[in-house]
Amino acid sequence: MSRRRNYSETFIGKADEGIRLILEGKNGEDERSRLRNVLLKVINNELTPRQKEIIMLYYFHDMDMVTIGKDLGVTPQAVSAAMSRARLKLFRILRYYI
């Protein structure tokens, strides 16, 4: 199995844009508040403790994956993998609310 040679410190794409839009509130104030509450409930109730910690550091504390990895004592690739699994779980649940 070949290893990925290039690595980005941040996520890009529609999934990341969707989460950031919910958090920043580009929709109306009522919609933003409702979606933000749903997102926070999903983060608190459905993610593993490690996934929750990574999501909170990345989206709420604006840390990049390299810094998160150093803080948690894991590689950036492990952070990326946990972030990918967490985002997939978030969107599987949030698609019913969006």
C-alpha cells in the first residue's frame, strides 16, 4: 500500500464549507441558531471523545492538524483520519436537518 506523499494541514471542499457555514451563520439568525444547536448536540452525543476533541480544536479553536497532532501526541495523519471519520458521521446525521 502506497503512502500519500503530499499532505495538507487543513480540510477543503464542500464538507468543510458546510460545517463552517453552519458555525459562522451565513443563513438567517434563526436557522443558524437551530443548525448550530443540532451540530453541537451531534458532536457531544455521537462522536468518540477523540473525534470530539479534534473537531472542537479544529473548528472552534482554529488549530491546524499539525498543531492538533502535536498537542494530542499523534501524527497529523491520525488527526486527519479521525477528522474524516467524524465529519462523515456528522454529515450522515445532519443531512436530515439541512
